[in-house]
Amino acid sequence: MQKLDRESTNEEELVAKKTVLVSDTSGDEIPDGKRATIRITFRDARKGVRELDVTDAEAESIGGHSVARRGRRPRAAAS
């Protein structure tokens, strides 16, 4: 087993990396747990799909309508 010397360790190994999410609309930092993704699907399939990272407050202010969740209903709600 080798013993590591403190002098031989590289300082880069001791630095932590942090990913910061920034809103695409306002440019503000998005705190943990407050992120929303807006997905824009064009009718013309050649244009593809666009996604925006925004805060949940910005997503609520944009509006739109709620979409029902997909999948089978739970047993209690089905009857």
C-alpha cells in the first residue's frame, strides 16, 4: 500500500465543482427545487422542439393550461 504525500496531491483534486442553473428568460440563478422546464413543440416537425429552463414562478406567470398526467388511474379513483 502506498502512502500519499500531501505535497504530491494536486490542488485541482481538492476543489469541488458546482453547477449553477440560470433562467433563460430573466437570467437569474434558479435555486434548488424551484426549476421548471418549458417545452415548445412546433406543429412543423422540421423545426423540432425547444426547451427553456425557468423558475417555477416564471412558468406560472406565463400561463397556459394544465395537462392531465398520463397513465392508468389509481384503483380508488377509477370506480
